[in-house]
Amino acid sequence: MSAHSPVTRGTLEMRKQLDRTDIKILEALGVFGPRNIEKLAEKIEMPVQTVRDRTQRLTSLFSLHLQANIYHTFIGLKKAFVFAKANPGYEDLLKECLKAEGYYLYVARTYAPPKGYYGIYGIPIEHTADFEHFIKEIGELNITESINLFWSTCIQTINLTDSWFNQKSNTWIFDWEKWVKTIENQGTQLPPTLVEAEFYPQRADEIDLLVLAELEKDATCRLRDIARMLKLSPHKVQYHFTNHVIGKGLIEGYAVLLRYFEKESDVFCFRFDFNNNEDMAKFALSLMSKPFARGISKIFGQSALFVHIYLPRREFGDLMNTLSGLVRKSILSNYEYVIEDPSSPLEQQTISYEFFENGTWMYNHKEHLDKLHSLVNNYRLEKTTLNKSRINH
């Protein structure tokens, strides 16, 4: 499986400064994608070589990474978020248990408020009940204090724009009060990514999924290179990319990933609850151009959102004060969050294409449960053996 992160109040100086041209290119990469630099340069009226040179600079200085966002709904997969608080001493085992179900996309350790993990999954729509049983089984193995599963829409990626970027000083300005004022003026029409799907059509075949997996790892990967890796003809890969991947809407957009704030920054996963869908939609739309928001998904059956936030630590207090004010205004009804542990590597992988056969996702529930119990039994056996060894010595 393919594996896959002097300053005035309210103003943040860059560790490695971006400038107006960088921001313009990054915004264009999010809008037009990275696969045709010539067309992108034409759209933003900039020399092609300038775009290429700047993109290379951003890659080397800011770890710029470009990846395709798969529209999982159109390949028969439903998104799920799982939050688990580990019993002391069981943190590493919990991570392996969460990965024992092979359809995970992202597993991250959290260090506050609860110490544990959260994972994001893409589950075949026919097997959602099996996955619910799998998560319930983890909760009954006495390795967690709590574990919760939430079904969600796809994740709406939010790419960088020049909103809150001061072009004269090349710094970010966090105008929290202005953000609050703009929420009430937003519309209420959510993008398709955040609308709860009624159907999960299977629009992909085996070759489509292989191509998607490579583009998910690197959206700039050339099709002829993908053809060589897959040992297919360039013509066949081009056909599948044009007529299936693009033609059937299997890619919902492109993620432009880089660390553009100062070194002391954190990544959060927030849950925001609202009194109604209208306030939820306005809040979601207000985030679409904010540099601290990275992605949004809607929790099924609730007026609630999961939002990934990337924020300098010095701004955390102001964010908390702002959210508290939104609760007092009755825009929010509640919020909670976890902080990703930067010292622990992410467990991230592409779609699980190896489980796709003859147009169907294979899902061996018994095998997942057996693996889960084997992990726990082996851990406890090793622990018992270690304790006996210490007693004997």
C-alpha cells in the first residue's frame, strides 16, 4: 500500500517570508491545479519561468506539496472520523488497532486535551455497519477510555489566498473581530463537497484508482511516468485520466500544502456545533478564504462541522476568545478540539486500491477483527512476559 504535516499584536512575521507573487501563485495552484503550469501562468498573467522558479523556491523553503483530492463519494467510499482516548500505556497499541482496518486514510496522535489518536477513513458504503462494529470492538478491549465514530461528508480543502496577508509588510494579520462581523453576511449554499450524499456511485475502475493514488501522492506526477510505474501504455493512462478521472469528477480539487506560519505553530481538529444549518453554513463559508483553515467536513445528520486548523501558537488565545464570543452570540452552540502531536509521525496513506477487485471494494470484516484481537493478545502476552522477567531478576 502506498504510504504517505519586532511583531505587533495580531501580526505574525514569517520564518521564511512569502511575498505577494508567492501568494498569487499558491492561490492559482489551488484554483487551477498544478498540472498545466503554462495555462496557470497565462491565467495569472505571469511569465511561465517565473512560476516555475517560484514554485521550486516554495518547495525547497516551505516544503510545498501538491496533491489531488479524491472525491470519495464517486468511488463508493463514505468518510468517517474516529476519536479515541487511550488508556495510559496503551497509546502505541491503540494506533496499531486503528490501522488494523485497512481503509484508514489518516491517523494522528493527539496530545491535548485527550492523549490518544484520531483517524479519518474512507469506508465502502456497503460495509458501514461492519466498520461501526469494528470501532465498537476496539472500545470493548479495555485499551481506550473512550472512542467515538462520526460519519461525515468529503473534506472541502481550503487553500491559501491573500486574505489576511499584508502585501506591504509581507506578514499575516489576524483580524479576528473582522472575521466575526463577516460571518453573518455569508450565504447559506454549501459547496457540493459538504452536502450529505444520498448515493455513492462507483464511477472508477482498477486503472482509475491506480492513477488516483499516484496523483494523491503527487499531483504534479506526469502521466507518462504513471504509465511506466503501472506498466501500462501512455495512451491508456491518458484515456483513463481524461475520460474517467477528470470526465467523471473523481477529483474534487487540489490541495496546496506548505508550512507558511512561524515554526511555533500547531494543527488542530475542531468540532463546531451549531443551533441550525443556516448558522453552520455561514460559518463554513466564512472560513473559505482564511489562512488558518485547511479543511472542512460536515458531520452526517447534525448541524456540526469538523475543521482542520493550522495556527501560530501566539494566536491561540485570541482564537479561543473569538469562539467564546461566537457562543455568546448564539452563532456557535459548542466547540471542542484535539491538537496533533508534532513529535509523532502521521500515519497517512492513499486510497486502498489493493482491496478493489472486479469493480467492487473487498472488505473482510472477520479478518479485520482477527487482526485486531491478535494485536491486543500479543501486546498483553509481551507485557506479561516482561513483568515475569522483572520479578525473576
